[in-house]
Amino acid sequence: MIQTLSRYPSHAKHRGIYYVIIVFFLSFSLTGCGMFKKDAVDENATVEELYAIAKESMSKRNWTTAVSQLRALEAKYPYGVYAEQAQLDTVYAYYRNNEPGLAIAAADRFIKLYPTHQSVDYAYYLKGLASFEEDKSTTGLLLGKDDLSDRDPVLTRNALNAFKDVYTLFPDSKYAPSARERVTYLTNTLARHEISIAAYYYARGAHVAVVNRAKGVVENYPGTATVEQALALLVNSYQAMGLGDLAEDSRRVLELNFPNSAYLAGGGVVAGKPLDETASVNTKKGGFFSSIKNLFRRGSTG
């Protein structure tokens, strides 16, 4: 028996394994086709029936399936209220399926096609949510980038602009109050991003760059908590540059607006890096940032 088997070349044995694999995949394919046929939509289904099927998938959180069904509906019935609603639901399904780029594209398409639609404000709102989520990848979280102030500010600005459009274009929208809150949060986020860069330059003695960044915070984000830190940076950098008059002017503004600031000490400004948020009376525990900690958690889509 051993001698008989030894007469077969090794590739003949492999060929037998290949046949088994091929048979397996053919069987799987046939079975899979049967499965897909079960989920296939009746070609004679009405638009109402197709939409009901897609809505059922959404209610079960089968977002990928829902997108396919909604797009199939739109392809078969490209006009009418159901097609319009299918496009809007597609935006939401993409967003909930963690596909922010596709959600943003779908929202832009809806806004362009139906600028006067009664729910176009919702499309803008979803676009803002998707823009916010665009950089919240698993990789980003693993790298410790769960703080938006450490990310690309372009994404944050995109979300901010979309939310601004909601209450600017649709002041009576039910999404306007939430959009305003999110704009406030994102504005503070952008300000923190700028102040972080200013602190980076300050630690390296690049005081001209510090002044430019800190002045930008004071001018562009006047209502944020980071203004206090920006003024402290200005005082210290102006002093380091030998510009005493400008340093004194900045100190007076700091004292006038933040009389209890921890950065003020004995008529001057605390030396070193003026970026310790725990020392600031405006960012202490229980303040603005802690009150909106959970603002952007998924599911609060109005």
C-alpha cells in the first residue's frame, strides 16, 4: 500500500485538496444565492412597500441593509415624496453606520436637490453630526486623540459651519437650539486648539509666533475660557521680547476681565507656561466643559 501511494506525485495530492475546496465554495455559493433570494425585494413591490421594508431594517439598526434598500427604492422610483425621504434616510443610515464621509456627501446631495424641502434643516444638522464624527476613528481614539482640540481643525470647522447653517438659515427649526449648543462647544474646541499651539511655541521661546496665535484667540474667540490663557501668554511673551508697554497693556486687560485669575500674582503674571487649565477659575471642575461632556454622544439627533 505504501509503495502504491508513493507512485503518485505530490501535486496530485494537492489537486485532490483543490477539488474539495472548489466543491465547498460552489456549495456555499449556491446556498448563499438561496439566502440572498430570501432577502430579495419583489420587483413588483410598490414604492410604499419598498419604503416599509427599508424602515423595518432601520428600526432593527441594520444600517447597511437599509442603505441598499433605500437606494434601490430611489433607483426604481426616482421621483416623489418617497424618493426624497429615502435620500434623507440614507444620510441618517450612513451616519449611524459610522460612514461619515458618505453621510456628508449624501447630505450635500439632498441639500442641493431639495433646498426648499421641509426637512432640509435636518439634512444640515445630520451633516454637522457626520462632520463631527469624521475624525473619531478607532485609530484616533487608540492614539489618544479623543480630544477634538488635538485634531485637524478643518473637520471641526466643517461641523461648526454646518451647525451654524441650521440656526442661521432656519431660526425656527427644532434643531436650532441643539445646533447653537454644538457651535458653542466647537468654538471652544477651536480656541483650545489655537491656545495649545501658542503654548507649544511659548515652551520653545518662539514669542513672535506666540503673540500671533494668542492675539488670534482674543480676537476670534472672545467669549471662550481660553482668552484668559491667551492674555497671560501675551504678557509673558511681550515681556520676553522686551516690549514692556505691550506687556503692561495685556496685563491690564487680563486683570480687568479676569480679576481673580490665577495667572495674576503680585501685580504681574505667573511665570512659566501659562496654560494650566486647572488653575483657571473659568475652567475649574463643574464649569462649562464638564457640563457639556456628553453633548455629542450618539443618539441625540433630535
